[in-house]
Amino acid sequence: MAKAFGIVSSSGSHIHVEGMQDYRPIGSFSFLGRYRMIDFPVSNLSNSDIDRIQVYIQQNPRSLAEHLGTGRHYNINSKRGKLQLLFTEDSRINEIYNTDMAGYAAHLDIIERMRQEYVVIVPSHMVFKQNFDELLETHIESKADITMLYHKVNDADKSYRSCTIMKLNRQRGLKCLARNDNTSADENIFMDTYVMKRDIFVKLIKKAMSLSSVYTLADMVNSEADSYDIRGVAHKGYFAAITDIKSYHEANLELLDIDLTDELFTPDWPFYTKTTDSCPVHYFEGCKVKNSMVANGSLIEGTIENCVIGRNVAVGKGAVLKNCVVLAQAVIGEDVHIENQVIDKWANITNVKKIVAEADKPGYIRRNDVL
């Protein structure tokens, strides 16, 4: 039996991707035309031999539940492993109550019954590669109470909106957590990833319940920084945090860079997803495709440059797409010109012939919209 069980947390009420998140949780977002965001944390856990995984969902759960299924496509052994979806109450009275800690508290009895000594908690709104078995061993050897993963960046003044930063001492012990206010470039971005004993996790949940109904796990850890030995471990490699349309747009398009793609996707560490069988992409005579990823089933007659195109997308003759992320089943009509947009599923753009946004402020075209 593995030493730890895994938890994939919800993104929490402090993160909201306007438009897209109205229809599905961030974990269900399409990524690179083939994956869902949830594929990355679940694959990391599965590859680390952690096969008892709880996935917490707050609202609009249908698409995520359908995608995860029983977890067989994540190489989780159905006899000894289990992928469990845990639904939490979505309070429409006030979103401040929709915290990760509220979800854990609602299912505290399930957490207490887990036989594994340790828990590894990972986010659903971040993309990275991590061997959690190695991180767990680092945690045990350090004899720390809580280990937290962070990524050192030099552009926190421009990116990582709504993320949390870690203030560390010289021994990488936690001094405090703070919300990124985009005033400093060099920061340690907390990756919302924790390793601790299950008993400590349970104590934090129970104490949070007595202190505040709106406490998050990060709030609780921050308040207990002087009571526990809490240490940070640096993450190396590709890292992206999806907190708004801009970061979603950037994360998809930056992986058109083959060097970044090779850094994330390696033969020894596969990322699993639910496969969809369909015909290969049909590139019609006269079309032009440059530096783009195009998923199977798509029909391309126009011009595509620096784009990520989802499954079964139709791009009409004379159409031009530049720097766009297009989700599955969208239709781009003839002679339509679109730049710097995220186009949601089943959108049909035929009558409006030009939609252009600024490069650093990508636009969003709603799901099922007809333009």
C-alpha cells in the first residue's frame, strides 16, 4: 500500500476565469486541444504510485465527472486503487464560503478513514510535472510537519494574478503566505501543493472549522506557521497557473515552443487523458498552417498561425486565425479574421467578419454563441 493518498483540490472562490468557468470547473478546461487541466495532477499522482485519489468539485460537475470516469485511463488499478469524486455544497448565498477547507470539512469522515499515513494535496488549476513519491521521501527525511512546493519566478509583477507567494527564511522555512499583488518581480509562487501526515491535516481542518467558516487551507497553514515546522521545496521545470483568461491563453500558446513542450512532456512521465477516436485532421488544398497544434477531427480550409485548435473544429475558406485558442466543435466561417481570442465550444462565427483583441488582453467568445 502506498504511503500517501492524494487530494486534487478545487480552485477556490479566489480564482474565477470569467466566461469559461461559468460552464465548468477549471479542472475540466481543455488544454492543448487534447487534455483537460485535471489530467496533469491526476497523472502526476498516478505516476508517483499514489492510486487512492480524491477529487473535490464545487460546482458544474458534469463535464469533469464524465471525463474522469472510473480513472482507468489514468492507469489506476481498479482492484487496489480508487479515483473518488467528492462534491461539495455550492453556496449561492455568498461565494466566500466556497473554500477548499469547506470541502474537506464536509467529507472529514472519509479523510479520517483513509489508511495511508500521509496526504499529498495538489491543485486543479496548475500545469506542471512532479514526482510526488520523491517529494514525499524528501518530506519524511526532513522530519518537517508540512512540506509545500513552490516555483521561483522573475515576472510575478506581470503574471500569476491571484496566486499566493511564499516568504521563506534562509533554511527555506515558511515565514508567511501572502497574495501576489504584482508589485515585485522575483517571488516564490506557492503551487498550492502540500505534503503532511493525515493526522495533521485532520487537526487543521477541525481547527479551521472552529476559527472561521471562510478559512482556506492556505489561511490555516499561514496562521499556524509558528506552531509547525513548515518548509518549502523548489519545483524545477515547466509551470503554469490558470487564474484568468489571459493566463489560460498564454499557457496554451507558449507550449507551441518545442523546447517548453519537451520540458513538460517526456517519455518517462506520460500524461494520461480520456481518448476520443475520430478521423485525422483534414487539411484542404490552399490552407496554411504555421506553428499550431490542431486536434483530430478538424477541417482546415483557411489560415492558422500560432493557434491551438481543439477537436472537430471547422475553419472555413479564406478565414484567418492568429494567436487563438479554439475549443472543440467551434465553427469559423469563410473570410472571418480573428486574433488573440479564446473561442469556447460550439461557438459559430460566421456573420461577424473581424474580431481582434490586443495581444496582452485576449478576448473571449462564449460557448454556444452565434456571431
